[in-house]
Amino acid sequence: MGVVALAGGVGAAKLLRGLVRVVPPDELTIIGNVGDDVEIYGLHISPDLDIIMYTLAGIVDEWRGWGVTGDTFNCLETLAKLGFETWFKIGDRDMAVHIARTKMLRDGLRLSQVTSHLCRMLGVKARLIPATDDLLRTKIQSGDRTLDFQDYFVKRRTADNVTGVFFEGADKAEAAPGVLEAIRSADRVIICPSNPVLSIWPILSIQSIRRELEAFKRPIVGVSPIVGGKALKGPADRVMASLGFEASAYGVAKFYHGLLTHFVIDSVDWECKERIEELGVRVTATNTLMKSLEDSVRLAKTVMEAA
Ligand code: FO1
């Protein structure tokens, strides 16, 4: 028995820092998105896994939500002098983690084994597993162009109109060791307040994970990342609207239709409650903003009590 959380980056990490204070860490398994992973300077970077790992290790740069607090950028500055592109801001300490990950992957370890090692060394007690050890990359379509995720997200600052999204490798990707077993033995699954299209869909695009969740007989509790029609962070509202989903808490519930049993929405969205309940989903309305650790703990408790 335990809790499984499906997680993207910053929004998920904020809920998870509360959840680890409400659920015993050895009962929590976090399944992290790897669709955002990217290779830069020959290094394997797993942004969402790192955001979660740094947050739970207490070393995340709170202001940016990613990277390591107080990091310096000497390596990046030298790379710029050497004529390399430096639009992806990797700090020196962060760089060390990517070097370590890449070295271990080259030595033949799987991403799930590497992640487990990094978490242990950084003092993260909850179990963080990448959704898959196989190649899975989120691709953004904008008209007739196809962009790599980080080109769209960081380099081009989400300026392109998203007309389609696909997940390269999803048809062949297997769930990483431990993922299906964790879901099977969980007494609830939480879908963190991450971008449904860009962060959670890549996880759900892995057929074995989707099937396991569809067969799951206990509560699946979502938390809306959209409040008052606006994404708490990032382009979730614009992406949902441009793909034909309503950019609202209702739109998110509809997106997860068939999976969700319970949904936690913000109190400002109370007028969505009835429509969401018509989808057969029980709704809890509360303050979902997580500005402080106390906010995260309070929301985590609400999520645990929702079902
Ligand atoms: N996000 C940015 O907006 N700009 C960056 O320069 C940036 C660098 C970066 C470096 C390492 C890392 O682990 C994450 C980084 N992120 C950066 C965050 C990340 O790319 C996105 O927030 C996620 O992929 C979306 O969840």
C-alpha cells in the first residue's frame, strides 16, 4: 500500500514538498516525466526529475523553481566564450549532476538506477522513478514545424502556437522497473498540478502505464494546474486552448476523463464544480496556490483527505 504521484516539474514539486511531510517517504512513489529530457554539450539532462530531486533535497532555486539555489555559472560563461550556445542556463552544481548522470548512463546503468543513486546521494527519501528508461521525447508541432521540447519551452520561450503534440518513442517505451508494481499496490494515485498536455500526457502515453491506471480500482485524485482560466506557471492554458480543450479546471478534468475519481480545484473555480461532477468526478474546492511550504503541506493534506 502507498501513494503514487504522477509528476511534471515545478507545480508538481511544490505539491510533493508538502506530500513528503504528510505521507511517510517510504510510502510515496513519484513517477516523473522524461518527455522534456534533452542532450546539451553531450550531457543527459532530465529537467523534471531534477526539479523534483532538488526540491525534495531542499536545494532548489525557489525563485526560478529549477536549478540549484546559489549556483554559479562559471562553466556556462566559459562555454559562451568558446562560442557555444548558452540559452539553457545550467549552473555549475547542476552541471555536476548532469555529468554524473551521463557518466553512469554511459557505464550502462539505466535512467531509473541513476535517478535512484542521485536521490540517495542528495538525501531524497521518497522514491522517484522516471516513467520509462526508454527514449521518450515530447515534440511540439506549430503549423508545419516540429520543435524539440526545450527549443519550444526555453529557447523560444513558448512563443509558438502549439497545433499538435506527440511523444517520440511512446509506442515502444516500457514502464521503468517498479512503476507498474507501485501503481498496482497503491491505495491512491495523485495527478500533480502539472501541465496536463506537456507533463502528464507523456507519462500516460506509455501504454502499460495508461492500462494500469485505467484498471486501477482505488481513488485517482487530480489537482488542477489551472486557476481562474490561467495556468499557475507556464503555457498550460494556451496549449490546452490551442489544442481544442477548454482552458479551465473543467477542461483539465475533461482531459483526464476516465481516469480521475476525485479532483481538487481552486475555490475561485467553484462554478466549474457542477460540470466536473457531471463527469462522475468528486470535487473539492480549496485554495490551491502554494506560495510557502505551509501552503504545500495544507494542500497535500486536502489531497489526501479528498478521497
Ligand atoms: N527553464 C527555463 O525556463 N530556462 C532555463 O534556462 C532552464 C534551464 C534548466 C537547466 C536545468 C534543468 O534541470 C532545468 C532547467 N529549466 C530551465 C527548467 C526546465 O527546462 C523546464 O521548467 C521544464 O522542462 C518544464 O517542466
